[in-house]
Amino acid sequence: MPFALVGFVLSLSFAVLARQAGFSVAQAIVTSVIVFAGSAQFAMLSVVAGGGGVPAALAASGLMNSRFLAMGIALAPSLPGGPMKRAAQGQAVVDASWAIANRGDGTFDRWLLFGTTAPQYLTWTLGSAVGAVFGEALGDPDRLGLDAIYPTFFLALLIAEMRDRTTRWVGVGGGLLALALVPVAPPGVPVLAASAVALVGLARRPA
Amino acid sequence: MTLSSGQIWVLIIACAVLTAVIKGVGPVLLGGRVLPGWFDRVVVLMAPALLSALVVTAVLADGCTWSVGAHTVGVAVAGVMLWRRLPLVLCVAVAVVLTALLRMWW
């Protein structure tokens, strides 16, 4: 599972950066164990590292997580059981698993979703443990280029998503909109606003 | 402002609860119902729009300003490699090494 391996490195870089931002070893590890949402963790951490408070950090992670709302809604028809059972199964949604389990026709393979998430959870936890404990021995994480891991990972997911003309244009549009909003909106908001580009799906049939 | 240890614990726990609620709401909200076609088309487009925004803000923005750094170059090169269908692990390695090397010289 390449995503599990990359997740290990990504999570390691998270823990190293978290320690630098004032998290204890236990706090860096517990975050990955109980939050288990890479982009939300990085969003929250970037606010804390930038000197922001708890409300701002929470808002950033919540906005970053908003896509899980959309992903969960898309997944809903593919999950059996009552509300509690479906809510519990929804916890298995992480970016890579969601994309892999997506059959591309509006339905999802839920066992593929769980099976892809399980190894990622394991390596995500391990990565943060290693990063938190041994991170200080590595020195300055920026000097090592660890901040290039996270965007490369999301770029891989993006390229996998850009299957046809419509998805390509939506990808380009979302990126440009987010970039345009960077100077005028608080961190986290440009990404949320970019999701509005998906509304072109109302007007256009997939190519 | 540096957060105290207690504040960081509050943040971690609140973030975990928030994430669990957001992940749980979607499946419960619409479970078992058949969705209209326009809904599927919007949701299918949600991922490319958000992922693109995440990448762009990570490599071309620093807080509220546009910025270009060594990691912009590293990730761009990795992006071309990904587009050429080279393995993800190799692409991540190249992004990291290239970024680190550029920072040594800049």
C-alpha cells in the first residue's frame, strides 16, 4: 500500500512539526491516534505554529474537514445499517481510501474502504510515534524538506481524481479560486470556498 | 502566543470530536436514500476542487500572502513525475530531497 507508506512519512513529519510548535511527545502521538485526519491536523498545527489560539486552530481544522461531510454524503447510499452503525462506518473515511473505494459511478466498495483505511491507521499512528520520539534528533524539519511531503501526497490524489475534462477544469478552477482568495480570506477559508466550484456539476453532465 | 499544555489538550480533544462528528453526519444524514443525479455530479467534482485548493495553498501561499519557496519547486517536479505515472513513494522522496537541497543553497 503506497498510501500507507507515504502516510507513515507524512505522519512522521506531522509529529516533528508538532513538537516544534510546542506539543509534548504524548500530545503529538495522541493527536494522530484520535484525530486521524492528515489535512485537519496540518491545518490546526499551522495555526498553532503561526501563533493562533484554540478557536482559530479548531476552525481551520473544521473547515479543512468539511470535505468529509461531502465524502460522507456521497458514501451514504453504499453503507448499510442504522444511524449509529453508519456513523461509525463513516469514521473510516480518509482521502486515499475514499478515492480508492469510489467506483466512479456514485457507489462505493465499503470493504475496500475499511481495508484501505486499516493499514493507514496503523502506519499513521506509528509515524507520529517515531516522529515525536526521534524528531529532535533530526534537527530543523524545514531544512530537511519535510514540508514538501504533505502537498505531494494531495497532488497524487488530485491527479487520480482528474479523470476527464470536467474534473480537470474543476480542479484548475478550485485551485485558482483558492489562490485568488489567499490574500483576502483567513487561512482555511480559500480551501472551503474552492468547493463551490463543484457546483458546476449542477449544470454540466460529466464528460 | 504559545499555547499551554492544557490548551493543546483541549484543542486535540475538540479537534477529534469535531472530526468524528463531521465524518459521521454525512452517512447518517442521507443513508439509505436514493440521491438525484445532480447530487452525484456535484459530489464527484468536490474532490478535485478541494484537493487542488489544498495543494495550491500549501505550495504557493504562506499565511495570507502568495509565496514561492524551495518546496514549491520540489512539489512541482514531483507533480510532473506523478503525471508521468511514476510511483508515489519515489515522487515524495524526490520532492523532499530536492526541497532540502534547494534550501541548502538558498
